[in-house]
Amino acid sequence: MLSLLLKSMRSRVIPTSLVTISLMASMVLLLSIERIQQGAEEGFNQSISGVDAIIGPRSSSIELVLYTVFHLGRPTNNITTKTVNDVKLRGDISWLVPIALGDSHKGFRVVATEPNYFEHIKYANSQPLVFSKGVAFAELSEAVLGSDVAEKLSYTVGSEIQITHGSVESIGSKHDDFSFMVTGILNKTGTPIDQAIFLDLKGYELLHLGWKSGKKIFNLDDIDLSSLPDDALIPKTVTAAFIGLKSKLTLFNFSKNIREYPKEAISAVIPGIALSELWSIVGLVDKGFQLLSWIIIAISLIAMVTLIIASLDNRKQEMTIYRANGASPKFLAMMVLCESIVIGLTAIVGAIILVTIVTYFATAQLNLALGISPSFKWISMDEIKVFSLILLAGALSSLIPASMVFRKNLHQTLS
């Protein structure tokens, strides 16, 4: 039967190919949307681990997480170092790591922080940050690079870099009166950490001594750095602070107390909850695309059934020869049913190959745009269920033309 079926389909190769491609394209659309959404969600969720809360200026929780963790967007405001120090004295806090954002280097974000950042900040189920080369900065003129920065700019330990004022390289003014030496390069993490440059907070403050309202007033070359008082390089404000609590049971009470802090308008954001809010918003868009994809699949299945029914009239001679040679109506009906299964299986195999290609390029784009590197499988159990459902729907829909063939007797075909 299979040999006869393939020869029959080959005689109608153009319309059969068009229906197969249509069905395959609709499956690629459906599965690509779902894979990319799941991959992006996985990548976002693995970008930070072990941080119980992020304190920052009172604003949208999603916005705060996006610019502190994923370096997307710009900080709208800062919080004072005095407030951070007050919060640090709380008895329920295990550790606190402040960060300051705003500058860049050749398109990569600069994160000013303290050396304990590399001890407390983790990713992907509490994996620690590990240095592939060198060590963390210890002086205000030292810097640590994410793996992507070092690779794309061909930097290594000992390289010197200069920072640009502002997050946009093309319009910022370079801090060309002070250079940082690279002391360490981090291992690849598949998170935005790979695309960041880390400086000491005091070094970051030193860069901006001669700046006011975004403009350079004087060069650091004009002053004697050794004569600066000890508190001159203590930043007055920071962008935010990552916090680890002694007990996660106190998390919601801690968040409530921070919102009620009387001296400054600040808030404590729980990263997991903020990301859940983000995906609840994104999920509505994804569901719309998935609904559209299922509609396209339904249309493709209808087109397949229509093709088979329309071809029955053109295949009268073929059916008559089969019947005259002893083929039963059941045999012919099974041929029609198997034809839809072959079309479905061919579309599925093609969809798996194309979806794998699409997600491969999507991974590169997600890494380039967001700094995340989600992992994709060849095929998941959920995708097998989707393919099985589509194949079953195609087989059931082909029962209509199969029953039409089955009801025809030899006399009708010969006439």
C-alpha cells in the first residue's frame, strides 16, 4: 500500500507539497512562539539567584528589576547612601550589596559595586560567580569584565579601559582622565552579567568628581588624588542594593517595613514576584499569537481535506484500476487515510527541523539583546503532545473523504 500511496502522491506533487508546507509553516509558528517565550522566561528567571529583595527608589517593581538585573532601560532616580546604611543595620539582613549604574563602555553597561558582589550574587539555582582569569578588583582603579565583554572586545587581564559618561556610547563624553585596569574576567553565565563591566564604587565616584549636571567641570589630572579626604570617594547616592535575608520567612514583613521607611521614598522588590508580573503581561500577547497559530493549523487541515476530496474526482481512473484489480473499498479508504497521515508526518519532521533552526538564531538574538542564553531541546514532551494532537486531527478529518471512497462500489467507479 505504501508504495502505491507514494506513487499516487507523487503524481499530485505540487498541490500535495503546498498543503504540506502550509501545515508545516503553521506548526513552526506555533512552536517557535512557545519555545522562545519559555526560553526567554527560563533565561530571565536564571539571571539572578540568592537575592531575596532589591531596594531602590519607589517605582514600578518590573522597571526596577529590568534596569538593575537585566540592564534594560535607565534608572529614573537614586537612593541615598545614608538610607542604604540604615537598612543595612537591620537585624533581619544577612548581607547587602549596593550598585550604581549610568555609565558604559563601547555599548556595555558599567556596574559600580563592592567586591562582595562576586561572593553573594549568584545565578541559575545558586551557582556562584567564578573567575576564568584573574581576581576581583581590590583597588579603585581596577575592573572586572563579564565573559562577553572580554571576548567581543579582546580584553584580557592587564588591559586598560576608559569609561564613557552615560549609557549611550555615541552621545556620552568619555572619562578620558582616568583609566581602569582589568584584574579579572568572569566565566560565562548566560546572564546579563556576561555583558557588564564591574568597578569599585569608590572608583566610580572618583570618575565623577569633576562632573556636574552631566558636564565635565575639571579634569582629574588637575588634582592630587592622594590629598583627597577619606570620605571624598564615598558615594552620596547609589542606584539600588541587592539584599539577602537571614530568613525568607521575614521577606514580606521586610518589604512592608521598607515601604514605610519615613526618611526616603524607597521600596523593596522581590525579584521572583516582579518577574511573575512581567510574564503575566507577556503571556497575554503569547496566548494571542498561539490562538492565531492554532487557527492557521485548522485552516491548513481544512485545506488538506479539501485537497483530498477535490482530487477524488480526478482520481476516478486510478480508483477504478485499483478496484478492477481486486482492491476493496476498505483498502482505498485506508489509502486516503494514510495519505493524510503521511502529509502530517512530513510536516511534523519539517517543522522540528525548522523550529530547531529558528530557536538557534533566537538564542543568539536573545543573548545579544538581553544577555540571556536559554537552552532549547530538540523536542519536548509538550511538543510531542502538540504534534500528536495535530496528527490525530488530520487523521480524523480525513475520515470524510475516506468514507466517500468507501461508499462507492465498483459499478459506480466503472460508470
